[in-house]
Amino acid sequence: MAKKMQKTNAMRILDTMKIPYAIYEYPHGDEAVRGDEVAGLIGKDPSQVYKTLVLRGHSKEIYVFVVAVNEELDLKKCALAVKEKSVEMIKVSELLPLTGYIRGGCTAIGMKKKYRVTLSDRAKGLDTIAVSAGKIGMQMELKVEDYIRATEAGSADIVL
């Protein structure tokens, strides 16, 4: 008998919102797996697999930026997108207390608090994106417009 998959908080939220998604599991240890490796493990192009990054603005406000795993954030563009003087990555040790998620298993869906989410405008050209399902070793793929609806994300040019 196949073991029943443990649903994550993010998956339960999508279920409640009646948003369809596909789950991909991949082998892992206790540590986060690099995004480009995750893309290979789930058989997706890296431009379709997105990582969730948490930053703090000059005002001390917390922001969430979501970009493809093969792209790098441009901090100046990010600051501009959220009308801050500057933004910087939070410390890894702050991730769990702020979001409820760990490094490598962080997703904008179902964070402890509602933060402003900005999705790379490059996602707009895609039908679907894969993001963490809320734990290391599990990705979920959903339509870009459904992801935007679930996270109330805005979009901007935020990559180098």
C-alpha cells in the first residue's frame, strides 16, 4: 500500500482556494538543495523553477521576492519595486521565525505573516512555475496566475 503524502500548509491553502497543482518530490538530505539541481531532479527547465527569497527593507519591513533559480536578484531593482531606499537578504537564522519555513523549503504561500510578494516579471511569459511546496524535497507546479492569486503577488523587473 502506497504511503499517503503528508500535505504541507501551502498545499492545504491551495486546496482551500481550489487551485490545482502538481507535486514533485526529489531525493534530499537535511540541507537545502541548490535550485538548479532541484530543476534537474524534477525534470524542469531552471527558468520554470522559482525560489522564494526574503529580504528586509531600510524601513525594517519584510519583503518576499520570487525569481527563477537560474536568475539573481538585483537589490537596487528590488528596492525600487517596493519603494525602499535599500533592501538586503535576511539572515538564514531569521527565516523560520519570520516565515515558518526553513531554507530550501520556503514558499510565499502560507507564511506565518502576510508579507508583500513580488514575482519576477519574467514569470508572466510562462504558463506554469514550480515553487517549493513548503518543505525540502517537494516542489509544486501551478499556473502563474494561480500563484499570483494565492500570494497576492505583484510583479516587477527584479533580476540582474
